[in-house]
Amino acid sequence: MRRLTMIAVAAAAAASLAAGPALAEKVKFSPKAFKIFGGMDDGTSSSVSLAEPDVPEAMRSRTISFQSLLPPGSILVKTGQRKLYYILPDGQAILYNVGVGREGFTWSGSNSVSRKAEWPDWRPPQEMIRREARKGRDLPAFMPGGPRNPLGARAIYIGDTEFRIHGTTQPWSIGQAVSSGCIRMMNEEVIDLYDRVQVGAQVVVED
């Protein structure tokens, strides 16, 4: 049954297309910050599951009381807490545990969701390819979306930067600071957020 499920997931991945780009209001990041932190996530793995049964219940999303000046539908990421809040009406939010950038790859700023993609493909920036090559690791110039893709099941793109909120092939990294600046979520939870957030929604990332 598990083999059949994985075959079905792979087939769905091959069939899906990334959403087209949409215009969004641009909020500038400093050129220095973009140069340092403008990488994509770079985890790899051999398989991905849409349900991560080994993740402790305390790490799963839940609705909480949460006061924020951001309008409902916005996303707030608190990097230091390794938490993402999807703002709801009436003083509530959905709390998700996330993985964040490792030391030297953290960032903060305000922008908006520019587009969303199901089973996104992966094009590592040249800077990342060179950086990993110096470590003796060869990254592909392109990887199609699917179970082996490090961006996981969904990607939510932030403005015209290379930052995104996305799934992962490494659910163990949730709650950790190990990425190259992107915000990692468990696949089942990034699908939940993906279905809720709209293109144009505000995204705020704090230290």
C-alpha cells in the first residue's frame, strides 16, 4: 500500500505545473542582505511523505490566541522562535513550527506573496552552486518538482526575492536553523498554509 501511495504521489508531482508569476508590491531589501541571504534551501533526500507520523504532536500546527497588528490572511515569521503565524480574525492565529536559516543566512523584512506553486521545481542560484562545489558537493542546475525535490510539496514565493516558504524532504529539520534562508515546513502543513494564503498577502519576517 505504501508503494502504491508513493507511486501516486510521484505521478501527481510529474503532472502538476508551477503557478505563473503574479505582480506584487515590492518592498526593498538592502543589496547587502540580498547578496548574503539570497540563497534557496539546499536539503536533499531520497523520498518525501505528505504525512510525517514520527513528528511529535507538540510540533504540529494549532490555532492559538494571538494579537497582531497585521490584517487577517497575513504571515508573520519569528525566526528566533522558529515559528510561523498565519493571522486569523478575532485575535487568533494558526501556529506552525518551521525551520529557518542557519547562522549567516538569517534575514528579516516585510514583503508579500508574489506567487504559489504546487510541487515546485528547483533552480539553485549560481552562488549556491559555487558555494556547495567548494565543499565537494555538486548541485544540479535544475530539478523538476517531485518526491526528491528539496522544496517539497508546495512553495510560497516572497516578493521578487529568492526567499520562499516551502515543504521539505527533511522533516527532522523543522524547529532547527539549518536552511540557506528559506522557511521550511512539513509537507502536510505547507499544503494547509498554501490553501489558506492568497497571492498579495503580507509576509513579515522578524529576528
